[in-house]
Amino acid sequence: MSSGVAHFMEGIVAKNPAEKEFHQAVHEVVESIFPVIEQHPEFKKAGILERIVEPERVLMFRVPWQDDDGEVHVNRGFRVEFNGALGPYKGGLRFHASVNLGILKFLGFEQIFKNALTTLAMGGGKGGSDFDPKGKSDNEVMRFCQSFMTELHRHIGPDTDVPAGDIGVGGREIGYLFGQYRRLTNRFDAGVLTGKGLGWGGSLIRPEATGYGTVYFAQEMLGTRDESFEGKRVLISGSGNVAQFAAEKVMELGGKVISMSDSSGFIIDDAGMDQEKLQFVFDLKNKRRGRIREYSERFKGAEYHEGRGVWNTPCDVALPCATQNELTGEDAEILLKNGCIAVSEGANMPSTPDAVDLFVARKTLYGPGKAANAGGVAVSGLEMAQNSQRMSWTREEVDAKLHWIMKNIHSTSVETAERYGTPGNYVNGANIAGFLRVAHSMLDQGLT
Ligand code: NDP
Ligand code: 2IT
């Protein structure tokens, strides 16, 4: 670490104690952009770096709700409005027991650069709650969402801040949140949330977008070495929204999906997934809300393993699509030893810093989350555009735009990495390209 970066990070840690994921996310970006700032005295003079690591606004609120037995519970709600230089704050809501301010600040910080890479007009934000949806009835989830929105509604709007889904927030939750927003405001502000149902302002391809986009990004990386998904063995972690549609696209491109996981364990299916197996996962995870273990009970030949270890099986391509820091340096060593050539991150910050260092040092085709999983928020941006037009585009039209955006993020990352003297380093390419767009916009807008 350069002494300048070390000094800067000391300040970040002192000012934001106990926010270790936020420190990690800032460190990775600052490593990439420090040399760029040295070359741009105007950024230094305007304090761009000092301002970009400080959220414009953080909201934190009580969310009281009653369970089906009438017992009262209190969770904590958050919205981090990190940077609005490019457009309304935009980013998902995460409902998971582990949620805290540090995790949402890391996610909001990543979102600034991710959204910039899409080229659309979206600032960066993130929110959520430490509410744990596991084992809750539909009615309990609805009452929680209504209580959460009862506070959040006064802070958001189609031109102000536009939340969407993330871990634990999918179509069901967006529906309940939208209903409550509409009731409180007496407005059908379609553009206030994305990931809506198709009948009431949602966009075709939004559910698929993150997973498809991660695979499109991997396809571009493979293309730089005249490779493709055809016949490749692919490990996928997670079994939620991102993992499911990554699996669908890999299969469509001729790859063989051999794993899925959840927080209890993982399955290895050496024969590879097919349409029937994928439909089973859709139903298991989106309707019955069961555990991935059931896959191995239903399909002969698939093994279930309790706990972690999904990266230990030989593969050509790895797609981490579960959560942060799920792929360690040790996992990265094993993947590379087993011949893995490409890693495309569907999740946000799934690789630990030592894993990232290893991928970069070994010249692995490594697509960091803020580039590789930008397809989700990109189609959220397209959903907002359709809502503004009061029109909806066809599946083909949205998918073509998503594909173009992912190709463009790939080529921009490649060109930027080259221009700044680190060819092949997608981490630097994505961080610098995203940063430059935000930094120039902040300069244009004066001291904000
Ligand atoms: P879902 O809630 O649909 O699925 C999350 C999946 O990850 C589940 O299989 C879940 O298992 C697993 N998981 C969650 N936490 C852990 C954990 N601590 N350890 C192991 N497994 C875990 O969420 P998404 O698919 O939407 O999100 C997955 C990742 O993709 C997240 O990092 C998210 O930030 C990122 N992302 C999502 C986007 C979107 O549009 N949805 C866009 C861009 C990135 P279990 O059911 O056991 O909890
Ligand atoms: O991490 C992410 O980019 C998301 N969860 C999607 C955000 C969005 O606004 O669609």
C-alpha cells in the first residue's frame, strides 16, 4: 500500500469505526484512483476524494411491526443517499439479519461507481433493514414492508431517490412497499421503485437482468481470449435472484452449471443443470422458500454438502452470486489450481481482498461486481425511462439494451485499464472509469 493510501485509510477507519466492509470497499477504490488523483490537481483542489467517501445523507429509523401472534418487534431501517451528482439516488434495499450501517455504506459506495459505469442518469444509494425474512409469513412480511415504507416514503420519489431489491427483497416485497407508498402519498409514482410487477409499471427483463448481465460480462471477458461458454463447467454460488438467472443464461450459451448454494450449504450436480432442474429451483426458492438441500433429494446424482466449500470443485468459470466475502484467498488458490480461467461477480464484493489480489496477479479474467453485476441497476434505469414515457418496451428491446450496456462496461473497463498503465486489470479499469464520470460531474456542480 502506498503511504498516501495508508494515510487516507487511517482517516477513514478513525472516522467510521467498526464499519469494516465500508473500509474494504473504500480501500479497493482508493488503491485504483489515488494515482489518477495525483495526475489531476483540479480533483485534489476540489476535495473530490474527501467528499466522495462521505454520504450526502444517511437516514436511520425505527421499524415497529407485529407478528401473526400480535407480538411487537422492532427493527432498524436505513437509507444511505450516498452521491447524487449523476441523478436521483439509486440502489436496492437489503433485508437480512446481518444488515448494519457499515454494510449499507459499502453497498451504497459501490453503487456510485457501478451506476456511473452504466452511462445512465443515476446517483448512488442503498438501504434496508436487519429484518430477517426467513420463516416469516406473507402477512408478516407485508406488515413489515408497510411499516418500513411509512417512514421511508417521505424521503424518496421518482426524481429524488429510487429504491429497488437486493438480498431478501424481491417482487413480493416491492409490491407491498409500492402499495404502501401509493396509499400514503395518493400518487401513482411508478418511477419511485424499480423491480415492480409487469402489470403495474415493471420492466420485462428486470428480474433476469443482474444474472444475465453477469454472464454477458463473462462472455466478453472470455471473448478476449477467443473462449466462450460452450462446454465450460461453471460454479455458481447462491440460489436467489442473481444465481437463478445467471444459471439460465449460462445454460442457454452452452455452459454446464454444476453448483448452487445457500447459507446452509451447497449442491454439486456433475451432470449439470437443465430446464427441469432450474424450474425446480425457481419454485423451491421463489414460491416454497425452501433450502437448496432439497435439490439433492429430488435429483439423483446431485450431492449436498453442509456449510461452505462450493469453490472446491474443479470448474472453468466461477460466478459468485450470494453475498460479500464469500470467496476467500484460499478459495481463489483452489479455483486457480483447478484451472478456473474466469470469475464474474454477480454479488457485491464477494471476493475478499486477498482473493482479488491473487486473481489480478495471476491475470485471471476477473470481473469485479461493480462492473459485472451492473446489469440489474442498468435495467432499473431502463424501467425508470419506461415509467417516464408511460410506455413499456418489448423483451427483445430491453435485453438488447442490457447486452449493449454490459459490452460497453467491458470495453470501457478494458480501455481505461490500458490508458492508466494496467492492461487487463478490470478492477482498476472499472474503478477509474466510474470515478472519472462522477468526479467530473461533481467538479461541474461546484462545492456540494
Ligand atoms: P436473494 O435474496 O434473491 O438471494 C441471495 C442468495 O444468497 C440466497 O441463496 C442466500 O441464501 C444467499 N446468501 C445470502 N447471504 C448469505 C450468506 N451470508 N452466506 C451464504 N449465502 C448467503 O438476493 P440476490 O440474488 O438479489 O442477491 C445476491 C447478491 O447479488 C447480493 O450480493 C446482492 O447485493 C447482489 N446484487 C443483486 C442485484 C439484484 O438486482 N438483485 C443487483 C446487483 C447485485 P439464504 O436463502 O440461505 O439466505
Ligand atoms: O446491487 C445492486 O445493484 C442492486 N441491488 C440493484 C439496484 C437497483 O436499483 O436496481
